[in-house]
Amino acid sequence: MRHAMVEYQLAARGIRDERVLEAMRGVPRHLFVSSGYERAAYDDMPLPIGAGQTISQPYIVALMTAMLEPGPHDRVLEIGAGSGYQAAVLSLLCERVVTVERLPEVAEGARANLARIGAANVEVHVGDGTQGWPALAPYAGIIVTAAAPFVPEPLLAQLADNGRLVAPVGGRDIQELVRIRRQGDRLVHESGGPVRFVPLIGEHGW
């Protein structure tokens, strides 16, 4: 089912980065969904993970990962750990993944899921993700897995030169997936199309 997901939902819809496709093949998504949803884990839909949070549909995870362009020596910051699935995918593509989750019980679940698959290069922190995680900045990549009305300034400040930030930005109901590249003092914006995410809660979010 995992291989069929990659072939028919991702590659067939335009995901071309072979490293991303291989990482999606390598992470058992059924271990990151709530009990009772395992049979739906490889369907192309978001699923609830408790506490009002969701795990994004596989295509969106793959799209955001491809837009991030993670390199094998990169340190990447994720905002919104959720069940840990996005961090697990990134763990196969980056040297180090730092993920920040505002809900302690959700963070604990992510830690358990990541430990279960042996993702030793991921660290999960509890905090206001809109503040980023400045202790380990700068980051070659920053990925935001909840929707904000604008890109939080602390995240832009923690983005390394030549780094990429991917985030859903817009209203509460519909957003635009954007990629921002830092080129010195210049920020270059690109669009990845319309998306729908749960809101990013925090000082620089909703």
C-alpha cells in the first residue's frame, strides 16, 4: 500500500524528486495515525491524530518536502510536530531535524512514534512554534505545518542564507502554500498553490 501510494498519488501527480519519493516509501505512515485509522493511512487524505490536530495527506507532505529541497547535511526546523510523520520523512533526507510542538501531549506522541522507527536525528521540543527555535538557528530549511495569516518574522530571522522556508499562508479556511528563499537580505517568494491546514497558534500566528 505504501509503494502504491508513492506511485499513484505522488509520482503520478508530479512529485519528481527521487529522494523525496524514496523517503515517502521508507516511512510506515500507518504508525503515525490514530488507532483505528491504520487501514486509511495510505489514502490521499488528512486524518485526525487527536487534540484537534491532523496528519496531512501524503501528497501535501511530499509536495512541501520537495519544495523545501532538503539536503543531506542540512539542519531543518519544523513547526508543528503533530504525530511526527513529516519529521520522520525529513529524517531520511537531512542531517538533523528540530521540530517544535505547542501541545505537550501531542509532542509526547510524536516522540514515541519517532522512537519506534528509530529516527534518532529528530528532536522534539514543546513551545510556541511561531517563535521558532533560536537556540539552534540558523536553519537551511524551515517547514511550517499549520496555517498562519503571515509568515512569522522570527522564522524568517532564523533562516540561513540560501535557506528555504515553506508554509501555508492566508485565512483560516484556505491558504496559499508559499516558498521563501533567502538570498542575503532579499526574500524571494514562490507559490505552490492553494491548501488547507489547521491554524498556527502562537504570538505570531492566530
